[in-house]
Amino acid sequence: MTVKLPIYMDNNATTRCDPRVVEAMLPYFTEKYGNAASRNHVFGWEAEAAVEEARGQVAAIIGASAKEIVFTSGATESNNLALKGVASMYRKKGNHIITAVTEHKAVIDPCKRLERDGFQVTFLPVDRYGQVHPEQVAEAMTPQTILVSIMAANNEIGTLNPIREIGRICKEKGVLFHTDAVQAVGKVPIDVNEMGIDLLSLTAHKLYGPKGIGALYVRKKDPRVRLDPIMDGGGHERGMRSGTLAVPLIVGFGKACEIARQEMPEEAIRLRQLRERLREGIMSQLEETYVNGHPTERLPGNINLSFAYVEGEALMMGIKDVAVSSGSACTSASLEPSYVLRALGVGDELAHSSIRFGLGRFNTPEEVDFVVDQVVKAVNHLRQMSPLYEMARAGVDLKSVQWAAH
């Protein structure tokens, strides 16, 4: 079978829209174009019915009820609404928030904004695999703590956090628990009740749905979570998020969640096999190649590898027929080494040599074999040009070398 180029292996950044999702959306652009808030004619009723069906489909993938789903423009808005909405609503109760240093910028930056507004934020460190330990969360809590926000799965290294245990601690202490589950939903099982989650952010474009639509799960009972809106207007979405609903996108989001829920068990097995085929193929042929993140507690389709003595950007140029990334899509314009890898204790040189491979629904074993071949060739070529690699192979301890200044 011939491989069609270029090959897409950046599914942690975004995913291709599943054709079944596109098919479900199409009528809502042209034939069924009503506003879901128009309550006095058939066009509005039709749109509203479609939105409510999708709301149920989105809720089902995380074990929630449809009434607990608030539609947003995407995960960044969901995270902002969760963090700022809780901070504002519960400010009389306390002003302390706990999160982690490896969170996505869509959590870190709102937390920094809240710090400027007088809140105290504890940024927990992670272990060498990128995990937050539940006891760290417990130790960081004070009587002023109102919210803990820890991601379910890391977007760069694929590491899964012990969400259930963190949720249990939050429940015991009566502290609200938010998780950015954007990378996890549809890839690994998530149940908000089993895991003690009070708020959860998710988005369609990470699970083969359209861009521009996301949701925030907001628990309705035990406890009932209340949020101050960050946008004011017509009071849509139970007053939490005003704005005309994007009906075609919501329909697509619902369909994407329905497909993911049905196909997740088989898809996870297939992606894990593809990931291991990729990892073994590369690591069996290249020395000094390292896995970043947890060896087993990780997303089925994610593998982040560091190639010693190779510049990540040069490697990406060397495999130009393969779409991969050297970090989070939101920070790929920056030349700083990944803050996530730094938090794991990865040195700057290795952090600069890291590539994230994100396998997805539409990748094939043939594509994996092609990518392995391309990566091995490119790394060998780049290392041949590297004086540092030559010195290291000759047994020189590079850490002990005194480099002359110009």
C-alpha cells in the first residue's frame, strides 16, 4: 500500500473532522438554520431540539446529565469560565487556588490573571513523569482554598494524572475540583461522578469534531456549583454563557462524542499498538533516544521523544513530509524549550531535541513505518554533522568540557 503524503501525526494539536461528523452538521448550515433561542416557530424548535440532543451526547461521554453541559467557543473559554467564574462567585469563601506547573497556558494564564487580581495561586511541581501526586494537593490546601484545577492528560507528554484520587481529596475537604480534560475525553474513560469532578473542560476539535465549539461541565448537585459569567448578554446557557448558540458546530460536537464513546475501547487498543510500533521502531534503531512522560500512564496515541545531539527544529525540517510538533501548538512560535519538559527535569539540550508524535483515528500502520524510516534517517544524518555527538561517541564527558569564550 502506498503512503499518501504529507502524513498527519499532530493529533494532540487538532484532529481531522470525521466525515460522519461533517455529514451530521451539513443540514444545519442550509436547511435547518433556525436560532435555538427562537421559541415561537418551527425553525427555532428544530434547532433547539438538535442542540438538546447534542447536549445529551456530550454529557454521556463524561457520565454527566445534559443539564450540566454549558456550550462555549472552545477549551480556552471553558477553562477561563471555570477558573474566573469560581474565583468571582466564591471570593467571600476564600482566595486560594491550586494548579500545576505543567498545565496548558489556557489554565496557567487565567491563574496568573487571578493572582494580579489578588488571589493566591499555588503552582504544584510534578514528578519526573509529569504527574501531580494527590498528597501534594492535600498538603497545599488551606482553609482559604476554593478550587483545585489539575489536567486529566498533558497535551505535550501524554501523561495521565491520578484524577480520581485528587477528586476524592477535594471532596473530603469540600473544595471544588476542575479538570482540563481536553486531551483525555474520547481517548480514555472519564466519569465525573466516579472521579469527583465538579467542573470539566472539553472541546470538539480534539476528538474529530469541528473547531470553535467546546463545553464546560458544571455539577448541578452534591455540590451545586455556581459560576459568575465572564460574558454578559441574553442569559443563554442557564445564564453562564450568553451568545447565540452555534447549532451546526454543536451538532457536530455531539456526533463526535457519540462516535468516540462507542468506538473508544477498540480505538484505544489500536492507537496504543500504533504508538508502540512507532516507539519501538525508532528506539530499536537509534541510541540515546528517550521517552518523555509516564511509560504506561499515558494517552494511547501520544509519544514524546527526545533525540540527544539533534535540534528538534532541524529534525522537523528533515522529516518535512510528516506533521509533528516540538511542543504545544499554542506555544510552537516560541523558541524557549518546553516549560512542561523543564518541569520534568529534562535539560535544555534534550528539551530542544524533543518531538511530539500524536497518533489518531486516521493513521495507519504503513504511515507509522514510513515515519519510523524518515525519523531514523534524519536523526542519523543530523548526528553525523554534530561534533558533540562525535565527541560523546569517543567517550568525552561533555559536561566536563571547558568551552572557550570568543
